[in-house]
Amino acid sequence: MKLLIVEDEFLLADSIINYLEREGYYCELVDNLADAKQKSWDHEYDCLIIDINLPDGSGLDIITQVKEMKSKSGIIIVSARNAIEDKISGLDIGADDYLTKPFNLAELNARIKAVIRRRNFDAQNVITFNEITVSPYEQSVKVHNKTIKLTKKEYDLILYFISNKNRVIPKGAIAEHLWGDEMGMADSYDFLYSHLKNLRKKICDFGGNDYIQTVYSVGYKFCDQ
Amino acid sequence: MKLLSLSNRYYFVGLLIISLIAGITSYFVIKSIINNEFNDKLFAEKEELIEELHQHDDILNSYNLNIGDNIAIQKANSDPQIKTFVRDTVLYDKYEKKELNYRQITFSDKVKDDFYILTITKSLLSTEDLIQGVTEIIAIITLLFFSTMLVLSNIISKKIWKPFYATLEDIKKFNVKKPNPLTFNKTKIIEFRELNSTLKLMTNQVSEDYRNLKEYTENTSHEIQTPLAIIKNKIEVLIQDSGFSEKQLTSLNQVYEATSRLSRLKDNLSLLSKIDNNQFIEVTELRLSPYLKARIENVEELISIKNIQTSFRFEGDPILSIHETMAYVLFNNLIINAIRHNVENGKLELILTNTYFRIKNTGKPLNVSEKELFERFKKSGNHSESSGLGLSLVQRIVRYYGFSITYKNIDSWHNITITF
């Protein structure tokens, strides 16, 4: 999987690349509009992560170009402006998703996976983690080939965990993924604990293992070691 | 009070006082002139009578002289030594058939060794008529003067102040968000020309300041979010290493969460300043009752985890003209607040009529005074995660749309009412 990261803030780009390379992606970085246009013209990427505010222009121009090329690349906009107009105009010209700074790397990772999944659309596509199988098309989860009934939030939770498997995810990032900015953090932690409890119970009821490990004070890690 | 009615009021009072003084003064002046004239005439008649008496012998027998109106001649035995005097009296007039005012002049004279007391009585009727006539004329002139002044002042004021009112209309239409440069009509009056040019200068300055402030808000938001993103993401990368002690992990998580708080605080503050800068001018027609139900559905799980009983009492279906973001911030904050500060197994009630929306929830008593509740950074309890801006945002939005908001605590229920 090849990603193009268009970000002029080196320290930020550094973290993004560090996180995503461990995920097995091949990442290329450009820090200005001209280079980004050149790169996206020359190569086909699975997903482009584009900061709108670039020193030599607006990242939206890249999207326009990519769309004119009828490229199948997924596009995620990253912007410091939480302005609704930016969001709408970005999605209007063909971006797949929009993230506002400061975002969580786990969130970016999950969004990239979702965008790539949608781009390579196939109803048979499933994500498997040992005995757990998630089918994003049906929005269903199977444990040992038996479908378990999950609420919307529990489904979101397990998909998020599997997308970020073997990574330590701060609980703040999980709460933000599930509820956005609507809840204060301490409130949402209570809700998070209760969802996690239910999810663990449902998976265990069907003979699944509890892969959700608690990382002291920080958050959780979904892994089988 | 309107400018014109105020100036009219001053004109009216001023003119009234002047006309009263002028009217009364001229009445007395005219009266005394006429009186003097009358007295002069009486004295002249006295002289004429004396002359007549001395020249014509047989006049004593005749009472109807062509001098006064009525002459009485009374023979006296000795010199009565009467000093000539004038007095007013009331006599019965058999022609007019009523009592009338007369003036008498009484004097004595010696005619051919005989002494006589002579009285000339003259009717004041014509004099009174004259005074009355003159008074009436004065009154009519005053009245005419009075009304002409008022009518003229109205016409002149309207004409003179016309550019002022035109300017006023122009400024009313001025909107900092869409600053069309003001174009005032040309006027000959220097003061208004100055007013217009000053206003032009001021509005240009205001538009400029507004634009700068807007840019500043957007830029700071942009500039702050990027370093925050760097901190946050560096920590996310850091915690992937397994070499940290629990103490270090706790610190890292605290930094991570503080960053999230800072970013939320920034979001709320820039929202507040956007409201203050009138950046939410566009409105949509929002039907409240389905909107509120959708908002509650959105937070259904938060409600169920605290096991809060929710009930709706919708008695009306008002439609608000409100910006979508503002509606979201307003109602979401109120609902989240009512859930956050609720107790386990508590209750939440939404009441909606055509004139107000009320949200009631059970909860612990406030330790912030009711007045301070809507102020920035006032928090009840030690919820470190809440920014303390929620209700302040609510109040700002309520004020922006001219609604009103009240808080009441009744029997451990918190009631917040928004009246449209």
C-alpha cells in the first residue's frame, strides 16, 4: 500500500509516517503544493493525506487534479481549520474524508483503512483477526463463524480496535472516535468502560478470546500476545 | 422622542409664554391709552360746558346739550368748592335695558353770581367695545403667528434634517459582515457633510477591524492547532514503546489529555468570538420538535448508561430562524449539560411550547450562584474536563437571537427555560 503525505509541518509528518509505516504502508512525503502535484501526477497512490494549508497554495488543488486524472486514489484532507465551508468544499470536489487538527494517529489510521476498503469495494471483503471476522459491508461481526449481535457503538469499537491492532490507543482517542467532541472526556470514559465490558462479554460468550488489553493509565491495546 | 416633536415642544412652550406676555401687556397698554383719551375728552367737554354756560344765559334751562351724554346741573347756595374729579359708576340704561358703565366728571362753577355743581356723565360702552375689539385682533394675530411658526418650523426642519435621516437610514443598513461602502447623498449643510465623512471614515475603520479580527481568529486557530497536533501525535508514537514505567505512562497520558482539552477550549473560544463577530448571519427555518428528538436520540446511549428517564412534553411546534451550527451548539450543550450533571437513575424532561423551551433535570445542587451560572469559566463541581464555556456559549447564542434564558432550581430539579 502506497500513501502520499502532503504536509509542510515536518514534526507532524514525522509522527504520521512513523505511525503508518509500522502499519506496513509505504509512505512518501512532500511539503509543498508543486511537488505534491508532480508526485500525484507521476504515481498512483492508494491514499493521499493532504494538508489544505500549504506554503505555496491550497491543498484542494491537488484533489482537483487527482479527480481530473480519474485516479482511484483515496483522499483524506487534514486541516487546522475547523471551518465548515472548508469541509464542505473539500468533500464536494471529491475528498473521501476530512480530519481536523489535532487528530489522533489511530483515527487517521482507521480512516485510511476505511477509505481504502471503500475504494477497493468488494462485498466479500472481510477483516479477520484470529477467530474474529468483521465484515464492513454487512456491518457484522462473527466469532468462530457465528454472528454476534453488537450495538452500533460496539461494532465501531471492534472495527477501530482491529484497524489499530497491536497499537496502544489512548482512551481519549477511542472516546473521540465514538462520540466526537460531544462529550467531556471523563464522562465518555465511563461510557467507554461500559461498552468495553459489554463487548468483551459478548465475544467471550461465543468462545472468543479477550484481546483487549489494558495499558496502565493510557488506554488499550488490541493484540493476541 | 423624535427630534421634530422635541423642537416643536420647545417652540410651543416658548411661543406660548411670549404670546401671553405680549397679549396681556398690549391689552393693558391699549386700555390705558383709550382711558386717557376718554378722560381727555371728558375734560375737554368740561371746558366746553363752562364756556357754553358763560356765553349763553338760557343754557341753564336746557338739559340737552350737545356736549356730553348726560349733564346734570345743580344750583348750590354757597360756593361748594368742589375740586374737579372723575369717577366710574354704574347706571341703568333704559335703551339697552341693563346696567352699564359710565364715567362722570364733577366740578363746580360760578355763573352770574350763582354757584352750580355740574356733572357730565359719559357712557363707557364704546370704549369697552374698542378695547374688546383690539384685544380680539391681538389674539387672532397671535394665534395666526403661532400656527404659522409651528407649520413653518415643521416644514423647515423636515427639509433641513432630510440628509440626516437619509444618513440614518444608510447606517441602519450597514452590516460589518457584508460591508458595502456607504454612499451618502450630497448635502449643502456643512455639519451633515462632516457627519457623513466622519461616518464613512468610521465604518471603513470598523470593517477593516472586523476583517482583521476575523483573520486573526482564524489564524490563531490554525497556528495553535498545528503544534497541538504535533504534541498529541508524538505522544501517540511514544506510547507504542513498551519501555515506559507506569509513572511515565501516567504523565504521558496527562500531557495527551491536556492537549485535547486545550484544543477543545480553543474551539469553543473561537466559536464564542465568531458569535460575537456576527459570523453566523445566515439562518435556516428549523422545526424544533423533530430536531430536539433527533438530538436526544443522538445521545441515547449516554442517557441509558446513567439510566436516566427521559420524557417529552411537546405542546407546540415552533419554527426557529437560526443558524444550524448555533442551533446545534445551543441545544446540544443544554442536553449534554442536563445529562452530565444528572444523577444515576435521574430524570430528564423536555418541554416545548410555541413560546418557550424548557429543559428540566434532576441533579446535585449548584455550588455556583444562579447569576454566575452563565458566565465564562464558571464550573459547578470539579469537572476538570469541562471547559466551563458551555453555558456561556448557550447564553451568547440566546442573546444573539433575542431570546431570553432563565435558570430556576425547584425541588432539586434544575430548570433552564429559553423563551423565544
